[in-house]
Amino acid sequence: MEAFLNFFETMPAWQKLVWIVTCLSFNWVIEAAKPLFQFDYKKLKHIGVNMVFLASDLTINVLFGLATVGIFAWAASSEFGLLYMIDLPIWVELIIGIMILDLVAQWCAHYVLHRVPQLWKFHMVHHSDTHVDATTGTRHHPGDYVFREIFALAAILVSGIPLAYYLFYRICTIFFAYFTHANISLPKSLDRALSYVFVTPDMHKFHHHFERPWTDTNFGNIFSFWDRMFGTLVYQDPKDVQYGLDVLDNSKDENIGYQLWFPFSGEIKTDPDKNFLGFTKRSAKASKN
């Protein structure tokens, strides 16, 4: 197990890039063979737009990498964090660490992005994609991504995980980001069975519906049981989903300038019924399992 984790700790940058390309390519093949929706769009242009956001995210990731190294060094020297308080087999600690990171750095951060109006305006860029496919998993406004990275640093401190655990977790999130956004149609029985533990493509599609309350559900990244626990799960027929946002000009979903600018515009309004504590009830179609 130590050799397995050491592989991720010593993984060079080029291998991480290969992993990104591999995950995207894998999902593109499945999208072509078994699509959920038959999109009428210029796929290469769509890919190019979302790759611009990926490039900005990778740049931010490099900058935050310096802060991350400092956090790990301080946590190790002071033995701060949950895993320093327990003594369990490595594989158990790895699972606990991944669960804490998935809860704090993903579910909680994602929930707050939907609850706080100005943060939501940054996150709207991710939801503005009207042709959700694997590349949508890379589509995050820099302001959105910075906020997520701050939550990731907090999760590192809370968990007290070693660097190897964290890097393994990041590799897992890359796969799930592309897989859950991919425009693929899995067998319904398989998707349903997997959804009891993991976030699946069908499950995540409701999160990209153009209006609330479905937009404010299914916040998970790897594990689905957080949404089951906190009552934010929706699972119905994904063919009922319509992509985009009802408060944006969806014709500009591939206009990079518009996408980078509108979070700072006072002309783009967030839903006045939205509040930090509760969900809105505008769509009669939504019901939770």
C-alpha cells in the first residue's frame, strides 16, 4: 500500500497530464458510442472553449500548489488534523481521508457556491454550458476555482492527511469530474445501482437543469451518500433535464469574454427567492428519493 501511495506522491506533472487526456478520451469514446442526448453543436469549438477554462484552472492549481506544500509541512510538524489522532491501517485512513476531502472540499464548497449570491455568479459559468459533456467538468470560472482550492486547503487541515493521500484523491476527482458530466447513457439498472454509493452521469445531470430546484441538488463529486444524508438528492428521468440557466443569455454559452465578465455585472441577477438556508420550490417536477 505504501508503494502504491508513493507512486502518486512522486508522479511527475506529465503523467498527471496524461491522466487528464486519458480520462477525457475515454469519455469521448463512450459519448460517441452511447450518447444520452444527440447534440447539434460544433463539438471542437465547444471543447476549445472549455479547454480555455481548464488552462486557467491548471494555472491556479500550480499557484495553490505552493500553499498546499506549506500546509502539509505545517500539519506534519505540528501533527494537526483528525488522522493524527487515530492509528488505523493505511487503507482505512486513506478511505477516511478521501471521504473528508469529498465532503469538505467538494460537497460543502459546492453547496456554498450555490447559496452565496456573488459566489453563485462565478459558479453560474459552469452551469451556463448548454451542451453538457465530459469537457464541462473543466469549465470553472477562475473565481469559482479559487474558492474551491481554499476549501481544499481547509479540508487538508481538518483531515490531517498526508500528501500522498491528497494526490490520490485529486486523481480520483479528475476521473469523476469528466465521467459524471459525460454525455453518456449507461444502462439504467447499472447507473441506479452505482448511484447508491457514487455520483453517476444520470444523477449529476439534474444538477445542470436550467432552473431550480433541480439546480440546487446533487452537489456530490465522488460519493452520492452526502446528498442522501443531507436531503439534496434528486434522481428521476435525465431526459427531462434541460441545460443552461434561465437567468442568462444561453446563446452566449461559448462566448468566453461574456462568460468571464458576467459574474461582475450587476445586470445578471441571481434568483431573489434563493437563500442560504433553504431551497426554492419553483418546479413541480422535482421530487427527492
